[in-house]
Amino acid sequence: MLIFCTMLIGVEGARLLREKRVTGDPAGESAEEAPGPPAESECLERKSTF
């Protein structure tokens, strides 16, 4: 039984590696980066109303 389970794990691992090569890194697709600071032209200056 141990050999059969080991073979199943090996087959499943090979399938996952093959899918990762075909589709790319699945974790990289869902990872998001925080937006960077705005450009200087997008920074609004506060004007005094007094």
C-alpha cells in the first residue's frame, strides 16, 4: 500500500508541475502590489482661502 500511495503522490506532483509550466505561476497572478506614490503632477497643493 505504501508504494501505491507514493506513486499517487508522485503522479499528482508531476501533474501540478506540468500545469504550472503551462499556465505560469498561479500565485503570481493573484498577488497585488500596493500602488506607488502619485507623480508630482498628481499631487494637489492646498490653497489658502483666507
